[in-house]
Amino acid sequence: MKEFLHAVYPTPQSLPACLYYDCACGLQKHIQSVGDHHFAGCAMPIDAFYMKTKHKESDTFCGQHCNPAMFPDLVEGNHWRFNSSATEMTNAWFSGYQAIVWEMWDDCYDFFLDEMIKWRNCFIISQLHECNMHPFDVPRPILLGSPN
């Protein structure tokens, strides 16, 4: 997972302020053990549901490093500011394509899912516009922290 995240967020400036990950405590332990400081400015909480149901209270490392309640910016009033279960919903959406992509070659698989993601994003953006919300794209240079 660490290598994947390095590829997706190649510079510390490209990292989001917060990165939800179901197994963030395991990733945090690994990152600390190998001395990887790439993610130092990025909060890595686990989903609040996972914190309540999948982690033991005796798991002090997770409680100290990945408990979403430790990050006050994630809470607004008595509600979470973000839907940290969105990953689970996305995975459920992806699983709907499993029968279609099961025997695809890698390049066809990548192309197909890339196109499905683009269509889904367009659909969600149009729904947000209909609800009078204003989604926008962050320009790639700003996202990656590059000067151009």
C-alpha cells in the first residue's frame, strides 16, 4: 500500500491533509518502522465505524495514531465532516463490474474501469449541480505541487 500511495501522491505537497484507510494503523506502524517521512503531514485516521467495531480498545497504537476522534478538523458540531465510508461504497460499486472484467486483459481492464469511473464522476457531478452544490476540479499542477 505504501508504494501505491507514493505513486498516487509523489510529493508531500500532493498528499491530502487527511487520508482515510481501513488499515491505517498497520500502515502507520510500517511507515514508522522504516522511517518513511513522506506522509508526516498527512493525518491517517481509520473509518469511525472500523474504530468502533473492528479494533480492540487494547490496541493502543491505533488509538494513539489513527482514532478519527483525535482529529478535531474531521468533526463539525456532532457530525463527521466527511463520509469516511465512501471507500466502502466505491468498492461495492466496483464489485458490480466483477463479472464483466473477470477475464479481461490488463490493458482492457484498466481502460474499462477508467471509463466507468469517468462516467460515474460525470454523473455524480451532475447530481451535485442539480442539488445546487458547486464541485470543481483542482488543476493538476496545484494538486501535485509542481510549479507549472
